[in-house]
Amino acid sequence: EVMPTLDMALFDWTDYEDLKPEV
Amino acid sequence: GDPCHDEGGAPRGCVPGLVNAALGRDVLASSTCGRPATRACDASDPRRAHPAALLTAAGGTAGPLCWRSDSLVRAPLNVTLTVPLGKAFELVFVSLRFCSQPPASVALLKSQDHGRSWAPLGFFSSRCALDYGRLPRPSTGPAGPGPEALCFPPPQAQPDGSGLLAFSVQDGSPPGLDLDNSPVLQDWVTATDIRVVLTRPTMLLGDARDTEAVAPYTYSATELQVGGRCKCNGHASQCLLDAQGHLVCDCRHGTEGPDCSRCKPFYCDRPWQRATTRDAHACLACSCNGHARRCRFNMELYRLSGRRSGGVCLNCRHNTAGRHCHYCREGFYRDPGQALSDRRACRACDCHPVGAAGKTCNQTTGQCPCKDGVTGLTCNRCALGFQQSRSPVAPCVKTP
């Protein structure tokens, strides 16, 4: 079974703004 | 064929042919007749001029054949002939033909630095001690282990009144030395310039007044020959004129310089060496897999390798790294589908910004370091039994 790739839109960056990658 | 490579293309020691290195070269004479003109010599009249150029001319001139000094009537009676050879040569012999009674004393000198300093090659006199402070040549040759300037008998007058000075550079060298294996002999035969000092005319031999005014005397000579090979240290079979008109070796074996005396910039995998008849000692190109244009030599690495390889590639390109640009730099991994020499041999890791724990992948496999529960070469998927969360710190959590 091949899992779907991580969906960046699902992540909540509220507490991790400094870790948020530039897209 | 190529004298510097065998039939299989392997390098082999090669040397330029034996030539008269003085032929066509300018000669500087400290004294030449004809200024002011006399009945016998007029520098402004080609039919009656006796310039020093006649000493090294190729021949075929319609005018006189011999150079002549001015009339010498008082000390100093020595006249100097200097021939710059243009570059270093390895001498075999030097000869000078006299057109009149040969001098009683002659000194032969060489320079290895284009005339800045001079060293004797030999002396020719029946009064070695008086003229040069030397003992006559011992019958056994040089007393020491190396070559030295000895004092030989003066050039003998021929029945026609002329004479010949002939010097073989081996005359000053002990037997048994060979050029391949003897640095002192290599140094002995090397010259960039030759100087002949005509010290004393024959007619003054035994004359106690030889430093006083005496009957006029004129030195006269032709055919100054300097037999030798263009010095290329075994790495060229010929010398050519470069764009500036300088004589230079046509260097092979990864060498360069007027005498092929250094390795070319990229050919520094081992130290430069003179070629011998048994081993070409070619300079080897650094092994950089096509990813670098420059390298440097490291003696410690060379010793550690058993004197096989000491080159270190500089500025590896195409995201490669290492002494030979043989692996991928941080953040890139080796693509097994490409040859190591291919510019696409190293691919970017492309680790997932959330799923991976870092940006650096395994340089061989390309595997990025994944966070718990994350899988895939770039860590871009949740592993079986995990599902994506909303937390970028723990992007995959166990499925309830």
C-alpha cells in the first residue's frame, strides 16, 4: 500500500511559525 | 613516430637532436677590427669587414670568412667572445677554428643564468699556473669525484698557420658518470651562454715583457661551434620558437616551461622528475573524474600512497567533493544511473521540509533522515500504521 504524500495544507503552523518552510 | 611515446602510446624519455647551438646566434666580441677603418679591415665595407657574426654564420657569404680583433699592442691582450645560446643546452663539445696563429692561452667559460654569472669549463695553455693558477691536466683526469675545469695544452698551430680549439665536455668529467643518473654531470654540461677568452697571443710565449707594449697582434677566428642538445630534461624531442621568438622545448609528458622543468598545472599527481632512458617519469594528471580543472600536490598523501598519487583536486564542481571529486557534497547523493564522471552524477537530496529531520541525505543511497512514522526516500509519506497529523513537529501519528 502506497501512502499519500504529506499534504502541506493540513499542517497547523500556529505554534511553529519559525519552522514554516518557504514554499 | 613520436620519439616521446612508444607504439602503445606510453611515455618514454626523449631528447632533441645534437645541433650547433651557436649557429646563427649573435656573438659579442670585446674587440673587432674596422673602426676606424684600416687598409686590411673596414667595418663599413662588407667586402673588407670581419665582424663577429662570421664566427657563427651559416656560411655562403661572398666576403671574408673570419672575424678579426683590433690590433692589440699593449696589455690587456685578452679578447672575449660571448655567445648567448638563447636557452639552456646540454653541451657535448665546443670548437673554434683560428684563421691565423692560434692563441697561446684560452679560457672557456659557461653561464647557466643567461650571463649573470660565469664558471670555467676548461683552460688551454702551456703555462697553466702562470696564466690561470692551475696545474696542467693530470693524466688520470679530474682528481675529485665530479667534473672540474682542467687545464689542457693550447691549440696547436697547423702547417698552414691556422689552428683548432676543440673541447669535449667529457674531458673535464671523470669516467663512469652518466647523464641519466648524475645530477653533477647534468649541471656540468648545462649552459645558456658560452664565453671564449683569448688570453694571450702565441707570439708572446716566453716573452718576459708580455704585459708591456709589443708588436701588434690580431686574433682571427671562424666557425665557433657549440655542439649540444636543447635541454628539455628528457621530456621533448625538439625545441621551437615561441610567439615571442624565444627558443623553448616542445614539452610532452605533462610538463611545461622553457626546459620542461615543471609539471603543467593539472599534472601534479606526483612530483616532477627528469626522464631517463628507463623511465619517462611523466607528470600525471590528477584524477578528478572530470569535475575539477585545478589540483595541488600533497607530499604527505603521496608518501602515504606508497609514492603513487599525491594530487588533491581543487574546487570540485557539479556538487561533487573529495580528493578526487569522487563523492557527492553534503545535501546531494550519488545517482546510480549516471556515471561518476557525468555532470549529473550527484542529485540534490530534496528532503521533505516537514517529514525529514534534516536536509542532508545519505550520500550513497539518497535516503533522508525521517521523523518518527515518516517514510520514503525524501520522507514525504506516513509509514504504514501512521496517518498525517496537523503538527509539523510530528507530522505522522499512529493510526488509532
